[in-house]
Amino acid sequence: MTDPVADMLARIRNAIAAKHSRVDVPASKLKLEVARILKEEGYINNFVIKGEGVRRNIRIFLRYDQRGTSTISHLTRVSRPGRRVYMGATEIPKVLGGYGVSIVSTPRGLMTGKRARRENVGGEVLAEVY
């Protein structure tokens, strides 16, 4: 697999389309940080690590409202292996006028675009969520 983060986002999109309550993705440190940001921003209910060693998975519990609509309506990968997207702190875009979240990989770790602008640090824009 050439892009594990894109695979994770695709699994989440597919689970939302099928109205699943949870989805499992193979674990890595980067994917754990992406799941942490999604939970902190309120896009998913929770996530837990299942298994041990090489066979670890992240179980992500998706969030829906009372009508059954997912809190995630848009989830895309911005920087891909074929086209990396790096931006300075002042260039990081506001997603959906500030209502959405961009996930940025910085030298200080993974963080939201809003936090990266506040801390004046740039990096690779991994994904956009709203």
C-alpha cells in the first residue's frame, strides 16, 4: 500500500456511506494521531486500539446525529504521494470558512490548521474534514 492515510480516510468514508457504527483500520502512529484529532474536533465518538504487536487495529466509532446523518460530510486527502502539499503558517487555508478542520503534519507533530496558524508553524497539509 502506497498511502496508508488515504486508505484510512477511504475506509471511514465507506463506513459512513454504509451507515456502520464503527470501522477498523490497521494501526500506526500517524493514523492514531489523525484519529485523536478527529475525536478532539468532535467528528468521531471514540477510538480504541485492538490487538497487539503487528496485528494492531484502530477501531473508530463513528458519530451520527438523531436523524442518522454523519457529522463528517466531507473527508479528503490533500497531500498525496504524487503531489505533496506544504504550506507555511500564514498560507494554511481555513476549511469551509473556519467551520471545517485541516490536519497538518508539522515539526511539532500532527495538529489542526487553526492550531498551526496560532503557533506560527507550517507543514504538510494531510487532510480536510467538515
